[in-house]
Amino acid sequence: MESQNRVNSALQEILCALEAESLQDIRHRRDIGGGSVFNRRNGRVVSVDIDTYIQAFGPSVGTPLEGPAAPYVVDVQLTNVCNLACPHCVVETDRVEPDNYMDLHTWRTILEQLHNWGVFQVAYGEGEPTIHPNFRQIIQETRDAYDMVPNITSNLLRRLDDSEMDVLASYCGTVACSIDAWHYPKVLEKGVPRTTLDNIRGLLTRGAHMAVTHVYMLKNLSDVPLYLEYIVSLGIREIGLSRYFQIDHGPQDNTTVELSYLVDQFGEILSKADELGVILSYDTCSDAMLSRVFVALGKSHVGQGCAGARKMGLVTTNSLIKPCSFSKPPYIARFSDGWNGSVLQKFREVSDRDRLSCIFGLTDLTIIEEMP
């Protein structure tokens, strides 16, 4: 009852903040991003936690699933090709074959099934989606043919033509540009590359709802407030923060942290965000750490924990379904096995029993248990 009351209260706050007539009005306009709801007509944006999002805009089409509810968003990897090699990215070490692009027949089969599950949002990333030869068509059909909101995460390093920017601005819930921690000195000194800047300006001019995804390193937390100022100078006020984890080819971030350090640093980050009017969101992998920090700061924080195989999932170019991009065997299944197949169900059981079911979550837990 308490949880439902919280959700109902949050839904009313959404309507008031956006000056919207009803949730159906927002849903009809598709003014819905990965972790936010907005109003294109007045530019207002509200951050939404997952439970509230599902209550307001979750699965309502297609055939209801038995077992765990349909995911509120599914990442679909259109390609494993990228024009960058970011240190945190699992794509380089997760390839089944080089330069793999999902063909349109496979993509349509997947989207039809997601629609039948009741999925309302599709996120395109895990590789550079704008490199896919059919990406513009895919963005359009996601909404027109399957009644789902497409979101993309892109480095925006490839120069987009006018028609591509028109499609992204008109069809996407959110266009997220990824600018990450190891670029701090270059970004803060010289700014983002000219092509990225031109793409951002072109999309904003067309009314695109934009965000920045930012993978932070613990040792660089003191730079985040400066980074927020720079992003706001670009005209973007929605920023998603994700914890950096070293994969195979990236630098290590073995910073020893204490609760006091995290409280001080995130206190400065939250203060700067409030000052700038920035909406911050956080990845679920950071929740174990951030929940303690927010309590110490006296801030409200609705931690979701691991949402993999419960409220979100990932479909790869070769039609495998995973709880998240970091998942490794044995928690990878064929897409045809379905959302409630034995593999994903096993992941849920392990996650329920151990609370955290991957090395990345365990790393955060270790840090927390060592705090005084």
C-alpha cells in the first residue's frame, strides 16, 4: 500500500510539473525517454523512477506475459561496430563475429515479439546505431509499425544529414550523446569534437529531446560539477551517471573510497545540479553505493537494485537475450526462448538469493561493507 501511494503521488507530481492534462496525453505524444517524461510544448522534464514509469507508461499492448512482467525497456543491438573503443565498453570483448549488423528481417521478428510482450520502449546502443545502414528506417518503423518509443545512445561522431536529424528529433523519445570520464581533460579544455557539437546543435534546433550519458570514475568525481556546467552550456540539462567498470582494455579505477569521500563528492555534484537545473539519473549498478550516500546526505533515493531480467534486457545482433550488457554465460539465452525461459529465470533466482549476481555489483557491495 505504501509503495502504491508513493507511485500515485509521483504520478500526480508528473502531471502538475509538466502541465499535462493526463497520462494518456503524455503517452499519446510519446514524450517519454529512458528515465524521464517531458513536455515538448513547454520544455519541462521530470525524472521518473522505474516503478512509477511502469505504472504510468508500462506494458499495455499485446499479449500479457505469464510470470515476471514484461520489461519496460529492451536494448536492441543493431550492430557491434563502433567508431570508438571506449574503455568501459563490453562490445569489443563480446563480439560473436566482427562487423556484425542486424538484418531487417531479424530486427522485425524481434520487434514484433517485443510488441507482443507489451514492451513500450526500445533503446538502440551497444555499438554505434547511426552506423547501421538502415538506422533511419528502423527508427521510423519502431514507432509507426510497432507503436514503441525508440531511444538511441550515440557518440554523434558521424555527421548526420538533415533527413537523419529530422527523423531522430521527430521519432525518438530521447537522443542520448555519450561523453565519458576518460575524456575529461580534452572535453573540459577543448570541448566535444566539432562534428558532435554540430549534430547536437542541429538536433536541439529541431526540438529533439536530448540527454548525455556519462560514465564516471571514482577518482574523477571532483571534476563532475565542471562537466555538468559544460554540458549545460551545450543546451542539455538531462544527464545520466553510470559507474565506470574496467573491462579488458580500459584503465583501472582502483580508488580506495570511504563513505565520507563519496558523501562530499556527491554532495557537490547534487548541489551543482540543483544550481544548474540539471536532472540527474543513475544506472542500477550504482544503487548499492548511492543508496548509502543519499541517506547520509539526507536525500531521497529510490534504489532499484539490479533490474536485469526483470525490468530490462538486451537483445544482441545475433538474436541472443541477456539480462544486461555485462552478462556472461550461463545467463545468455536465445531470444526465441523468451522472456520467461529457464536461463533468465535462473538469473532471477541467483539474484534473489545473493542480492547481487555479478562481479560489478559485488565490487560495490565490497566497498560499502568496508565503510565505517
